[in-house]
Amino acid sequence: MLKILDLYILKTYLKSFISIFTILMLIFILQSVWVYIAELAGKDLDLNVIIKFLLFVSPRVVVLVLPLTVLLVSIMVFGDFAENYEFAAMKSTGISLQRAMRSLSLFIVFISIVSFFFSNNIIPSAEYNFFNLRRNIARVKPAMAIAEGQFNQLQDINIKVSKKNGDKGQFLNDVIIHQKKGNTFGNFTVIKSKTGEFISSEESDILQLILYDGNYYDELQPANYQKRTKNRPIVKSRFDKYVINIDISDFNNIDFEKKDASSRYNMLGVNELEKTIDSLYKVEKKSNNAFAKKMLVKSKIKNLSKNYKFQLNDSILKVNDVLKLFSDAKKIELLNYSINSLKNITEELKVKKKSSQIATANINKHIIAYHDKFTLGIICIVLFFVGAPLGALIRKGGIGLPLVIAILIFLSYHFISIFAKNSSEDNSLNPIFATWLGILIMFPFSIYLTNRATRDRSLIDLNTIIVAIKKLKKQINDFRK
């Protein structure tokens, strides 16, 4: 009897699960690749390339679709059971809600285990292949790598175009380029032109970007920091035609180990993330120690300790008392040297602060990616124990009300998680706590709903609330008297 019932519940759940999962996957895939549709259409790409493109972008969608599917199907199936009085029939034979959920609980645990291996193996591989595929397409279709109205990184240049046209999108309008020069920190060269054109061929490893009717701005960087902040020297020139050669020989031969660390965290599994996080901490510690030694050298503290022997009972000399030991010309020289030293150190501290923020954000992103491997499976279990009792309580099946409730609950969880993770990048929140915050909020909610449904009570006990309000009102009246 119970085995037949378990099979019936599991079969009903699986039917809805497969259909809802398929529908949501199609919707989310179209939504996630919407920005690439214009890039794919009309570019003479082979059908298998487009299929690969969609295939590689699909796994990242599962992270959203799977939890939402579990929540929605749980509300729908258990809402149908309650609406059709099937739960009443079960209870009349002594079968509780918890017993009815047992077979599905095992299925959800199985789904959670599978989701961990999926997020740990399939998603990193898909992200890696998706990254390479776009780069390979950009070899013969360079405009594919550039989206209109935003800055796009293309080798050592950052390019923004207002509009693209042509059969391959090779003609550009209103081009703005920020270009790095050598090993300098930042983009100090800016190139603006009215039009531009990409010229490339499958045989050549050089991509030519030809700009027409524009201006070239180059902000010079003097060695003296004071001149940089005050004078800001700049070179400006105008051109009718300007050619930029871009080496794209590495686009088809991307070395995974040499990718920028900030773009790799979503391409790594648990073991790789553990090693990378450990390496990043060591690099950060080494960088901080090197900077501390550099500042120690600049402070001249070692020279002072060699030349002057201070005793603990020595009185501290004031600046004016020290300056009296020197001539007026020497005083001016010393003060100018001190001011310049302070300015240089202040600038270096600002640069170090910015680089530390970038390093911290990079480490936190890797930590979040590590814990995300586990949260996908856990949230499926938690949302099942939210959706199943909630469906039994609202006693409404179908796709209408359950869909609205599921979307509201899932969006609440999703937005909380996104805001927490974004806040953790600058250490406003602990990255581990931020990753698990959404689950920590949903878990008590699942316990409350399961408890209410098991005891066959309504979602909200209005009588209890009314009685509490009456008691409070009576106490207020007694206090006034």
C-alpha cells in the first residue's frame, strides 16, 4: 500500500518536474543569451557553432532554474493533493504529511547530490568552453567581441562604439578607445574617432582596426608625483587615418592556467578553488610584506637609529627646536624634502589601498564561488520543505497562484543572496556568511511551514493574532485608567 502510494507521489512529482524544468530552462536560456542574439544572427556562423554557443551557456542557467523548479513543483503537486482531498484520504488511513513527503525527500536529496557534481564539474567546463568559443569566433568575426554602448576589453585596448553595421559588424561609429602603454598602471591614452573599421582574415594573426577622422590624447606621467597631480601634462593630436594592429594569435590557443585570475573563479572546481584561494592569500601576504619593507626603507628609520642613540628618558625635541640647528637655506631644503616625501608616500599608500581592494575582492569572489558549489544542493532541499508544506496549506494546485508564490519566494532568496555577495566583495560582509545568508533565512521558514502543515493548521492563525491584539488593547486601556 505504502509503496504504491510512494510511487504515485514520485511519478506525479516527476511529471511536473520535467515539464516545468524544461519550460524554465528555455525561458532562462533565451533571457541569458538575449544580449548575444544580435551578435549571432546574420554572421554566417555554422549551425553547430550556434548550438555549441547555446549549449555552453546553458549550465550557468541551471543554478537559477533548478531551485525555482523544486519550489514551484512542490507547491503545485502538494497543492493539487490538498485541493483534490487526496491528503484527507491519506490522513484517514493514518498516513501523515511527513510520511507522504518521505519518497520525495529522498529524490530531492539525490537531486542535491547530483547538483553538487554538476556545479563542480559541468559548469566550470562549460564556462571555460564558452570563454574560448567567443574568443575563437572573434578571430574571424572580431565585432562579435564588442557589444554596442559599453566598453569591451580587446587585448590591451578598451573599446566602446555607439553602433556597428556591415554584414559582419565590421564598420564602427563613434569609437572611444582607452589604451595601455607598456607596464604602466591605468589607461592614459585615449583615442576618439567618428568612424572605424575592422579588417581581418582567417589566414592572418593580425587584426587591423582602422580609425578615421579622430583625435589622439596621451596623458604624460612624469616621475615626480607632484607634477602629475598639479600640472597633468597631455599630448593631443588629430588624425585622418589611424591604424591599430592587434595580435590575435592567442585567441585560438588560450592557456587556461594563464588566464587573468579575476576571470577564472567560475571556471574552477572545489579542489582548484582551494589551491587558488591559498595561493592568493600567500601572494597578498607577500605583497604586504614587500610594501611594508619598502615603506620602512623610505622612512629612513634605520639610518636614524644608526646615527642617533636615543634614551628612554630623552625629551622629545619639537620641530622648531630641530630646525634651529640648521641655516635658513638648509631649513627650506629640509622642509621641501619632507613635504615631497610625504606626498610620494601618500600617493603610494593610495595605490596600495586600491590594489589591496582589488586583491581582496578577487579572493572573496573565489571564496563565494567555492561555497556556491555546496549551496545549490542545500537550497534545493530547503526550498522543497518550503514549497511542499506551503502547497498543502494554501490548497491550490495548477500553475496560477503557485507560480506567483514561488516567484516571490525565490526572488526574495535570490535578491538577498545577490546583495549579500556584492557587499562581501569589499569585506562589508564575511564572504562565507554572505553566501549562506539566503539559506539561513529560508531554513527557519521551512521549519515553520512544515510544522504548521504537519499539525494541519492554517498558514497564519488569525484567531491567535486577534486574541493577542485584544489583550494588548485591554492592557493599554487599563494602563490609561
